[in-house]
Amino acid sequence: EDQVTQSPEALRLQEGESSSLNCSYTVSGLRGLFWYRQDPGKGPEFLFTLYSAGEEKEKERLKATLTKKESFLHITAPKPEDSATYLCAVQARNTDKLIFGTGTRLQVFP
Amino acid sequence: EPEVTQTPSHQVTQMGQEVILRCVPISNHLYFYWYRQILGQKVEFLVSFYNNEISEKSEIFDDQFSVERPDGSNFTLKIRSTKLEDSAMYFCASSVENYGYTFGSGTRLTVV
């Protein structure tokens, strides 16, 4: 069964304190792995798509990496405005649906 | 930046009533989706829609649910007879190809 596990569930960082969020997955033929940011009461906001092991993508303070079993979202020198829940999702080949993890709730305090 | 628009943002309905949740996808997108998120739980796939028909649906999407693209711009989700357990955030999404979605801000459905 395709599934996604994210850790930690919650993470508190001081502003400027870099860290990584983990997404472990099992999927029958990966089409893509997606990272989204979700603010309270809002829809998921697209961050990155990764397609194959070894791929990396960056956007501002965020960098996503992918292996055959997991993905990491690295946050460098976070700011309070980076506080949100970060969702990981996978899509298998021959399917439309995304399978989401439960997310990591990140709080960055000054 | 183009966005997916959902209305209403919050709907309260009595158990057993029908509700229609509305979405305006991004104009050049061809694939449309509904997801839901029960409070504190994962975002779950409900249905995908392409070329005016359902292309995939989950086990959640039973006979109480239906989708429609009535006029070439709107995309709706109907729940025929709401249950308490239908209370959730419902997200519409769209994409050019069937990956890399853009999600709307959601409709919070509360069934009382």
C-alpha cells in the first residue's frame, strides 16, 4: 500500500536555526513527490515537485532533496514567516491522486 | 498569479441536507480534483475529473457525492444527504497535466 510518513510531527525553531523535515514514502512506482506549505485554514500551497532520486530543488530558504525512500525539506536560517505546516505527498504512476502525509507543524519564533 | 477560487468559504448545513461546493479552476487547466481534510487528519483524495468525466475516485466518494462542470468554468461537488462525518475542509484543485496541482483555499463544511 502506498503511504507517506512525516517526521517530526511538530518542530519549534529559533529564528536562524536551520533544520530538516523528513518524508518517508513507499509507493508502487513514483511519478512525483510534492512538498506543500499549508497555513491555518488555508489550502496547500505548492512548493516543489521532485521526480527522481538525487534530484534537488531550492526556493529561497527551502531546499528539497529526494532519495528512493525519503525526501528532506531543509530550512536554512528560518524566519517567523516560515511558520506553517509542511505537507509531503506522493503520486504513483497511473493514478491521479496524491497521497499526503500528516505534515510537520513548524513554528519559528524570534 | 492565477488561483483556484472556492465558494463559500464556510458552509453550515443540517444533517440530511444537500450541499453544493463551488470552485473556479485556473482557466487553462484541464484536470480537476476534490480533496478533503477532516480536522487534524490528512488531506484525502476524493475524485479527479478530466474531459467531462470522472477519471478516478476514492472509496470515500460514494453515491452521496457527485461532481459536475456545468458551464465550462465552474466545477462543483455535491453531497446529496450530508452526515455529521462529512464535516471537513473541502479543497478543489486543478492542473494542466495530472500532476503538480494548484489548490484553492477551501470550503469549511460544518454539518450540524
